[in-house]
Amino acid sequence: MFIFDFSRCFNFNISKVIILSDMFENCPLMERLDLSNFDTHNVMEMVSMFEGCISLKELDISSFDTGNVFEKADGTEEEFSGLLNMFQSCPSLENIHLGSTFSWYPDAGLPSGNWTNGSVTYTVGGLYDNWDASLAGVWSREITPVLHAVEYLAGLVKCQALD
């Protein structure tokens, strides 16, 4: 099991970073990641930040401020989200810690299933559509063994294709 706790990296300052895209992409052995001390108020792009982390079960991004992550045009009138595929191919993700300064975009790639925080349960689409600061906290995904196996295998195939 690989657990990385950035909260213990006292001098790890990312407050001036504007692009975190691909930072942890394709880290297949990482199971837990604590980024609760990351200051992301200046970040504009988190594309594929955790994509391909097929063993990631728990993620604490409770400090993430996505206020500056926005949809932007690239000159061709095609718009994309700065959170595009952020959680794509993360089939093992069961718990995600979200803070009140986090905002969703529908193309973030959160694994399918029902996500629950206390008495509130949403599908992925419902979570994207209904998100507001009052829903901050730990969200847990209801995973069936069959769904997990299918998503995990799909993640493996994608990782193999990237090699």
C-alpha cells in the first residue's frame, strides 16, 4: 500500500502555482492521498490531476479552492474545463474529502455510482448539478463488487495503452 500525506510536508508551498494538471496522473500504486494543506487559490488548471490512479481509494482535497479554475476558450471557440478528467480512471475511489471552496464541472470524471455524505445521496450527475458550499465534507461512494471490477479493469486497459 502506498500512502502519501502531503500534510506532513510543512514547507511544500504551492500557493503561486497556476497549473497542477497531470501532477499525480498514472500513479497506479497510490491508495491514499492527503492534500489537505494545498493552497490552490491561484490554480487555473487541474486537468487529469489524478487520472489513472487506479488504486486510489481515499483523497483529501478539502482545502482545494477552485475559484480560479474556469472554463476558457483556446482561440478555436472550443471550451474546456480546468477540471477536465480530474478523476478519470480512478475506479477504486471510495472517499473524497471536499471543502466549501471546491466547485464541480460535469466533465471532472468522478467514478460512477451513488455518492453519500451523511443523509444526502447523489449520483455523479446529481452531485455536479447540486453542489454548493453547504455540501462540503467526506463523500463516500457505494461500490458494488461487479461495478468495481469493471471500472478497475477499464482503468488497467487505459494505463496499458498509455505505456
